[in-house]
Amino acid sequence: MTDIVVLGSTNMDLVAYVEKPPQRGETVTGREFRTIPGGKGANQATAAAHAGGAVSIIGAVGNDSFGARLRSTLEHAGVNTDHLRTVEAPSGTAHIVVDDDGGNAIVVVPGANGTVDHLAPGDEGLIASADALLLQLEVPLAAVVAGALAARAHGVRTILTPAPARPLPPELLDTIDLLVPNEHEATALTGRTDPHEAATVLLDSVPEVVITLGAAGSLYAARDAAPLTVPAPRVTAVDSTGAGDTFVGALAVALGEARPVREALAWAAAAAALSVQRPGASASMPYRSEIDKRYAS
């Protein structure tokens, strides 16, 4: 099994389903409301565990009912939570509006995630034992940098999802092996709207890039290889929340199994395609047997 450590956020997703999202100053009536465990860190951990990885998470939850549910949900998914701290703060929340086209708008309130600003005792040893470290930007940047530096020091592959998009310091970029932005994040980082142009700019800072393109698939670029575009399966989206995290978690497992890049990307795309056909983030993430079946079809 691929050993994966995720350093990132855990949030309770508070999800309202509506026909059309409200405009500024407008009130609309929703048809359904759900509380679903999420957060980009927890989502990627769950996706990787479902896809067959041996996964541990570094992060924090609050000493509240949301925190207890977040922890138990991760454990039920097969994620090791020994390094998931419980702190005296509210658990993180994400307030999500999902429309009938499967699109979403999200407001994240960090809560306990904001306390993850350093590596705690034992965290570096956990990272050193992994095949890959998955990082995002929903915890303080200081912890992301510390985790990436630890991974680099121990020869562990680092995979960064630069979301929410923000300027990335050179000390972080210098430690990243694979950067996985979506097309909007790639534009925010480079100022280029064309994914191929954005990838070229990003390769000045990191050796490999995968830009996810939604229904259009993904673009892979590396300093020593020709660009590669891999299509996504055609499906009808119900809820795209967590699709990118599903892709990254499955991709980390596939790369850890030394699959060729094209196959790894296609397998991850199959996982993401399955996830968008179901509501919720972590609740929508497929298991390995489902991914294999979708990939083979």
C-alpha cells in the first residue's frame, strides 16, 4: 500500500441545496440542508484511503460535537487520526451553496484549523515514514512550509493543492514535487488564462504540474516531458464539491503505485467523475473497486 500523510484542514460542511444561488442582497429558498464532514485535508485523506492508500492526517478539530464527528468519520474511512489534535476552539466550518447545475460557492471559517501553525512532536517522524505528503492552504502557511521542508529533508514526495489560491513563497515552491491547481488557481498564480501557458510559467518554480480542468479533464506538464492532456469521463454532475480533492487523493495513490502518468491521471479522473454524481464531499468519494470498474469501462 502507498503510505500517505495529509497535513491539512478538517471542516464540517454546512451545505444548502438550491435551484439557483442567491445574488448579493437576495434571499432564496433551499430545498435541502445537510451537515457533511469535509475540509480539503480531510477530503484528500478520505479519498486516498478509499482509493487504497494507508493514510494518516495531521491537523486539528475543536472540542465540540463537530470535532467528534469529524474524527470518527475519518477513522471510519480508515484514516489514522493519532496526529489530529483536539484544541479549545470551534471546529472549522465550510458554508456551501450547491445549485442544480452542480456548481458551488463556499465560505470557509477556519476555527481549529487556524491553530495548525507548526509541526507538533511526532509529526516530522510520521512524514518521514510516508511515500507522499499531501498539502493544501486551508491551514496557516507556516505549517505547510514546515511540513514541506520535513518531507524534502526525508526524501518524501510533496504534492500541493494551492487552494485557496494565494501567492506562494519561494521557500515553499522549492520543496514541492507536484503542484495540482485547478484552472482558476493556475490563473491566479500566473496571470495566464490559457492552461498550457500557465503550466509553462509554473514549471519555472516546480518540476511537475497537473492542472485540473473540470469536465475537460487534466493537463500534465513536466520540465523533462511533453505536455499531456487526459480527458475526464462524461457524466452528469450532481455536486462538484470535493471533486478536486477526490482527484488528488486518488492520484497520490496511483503515483505511489508507480503507475504511468497517463494511467494515473485517467484513474484519478474516474474517481472524480464518480464523486460528482453524488452529493457531498467526503460522502461522495468512491472506493477502489468502484474506481477500477469505472476506469475499465
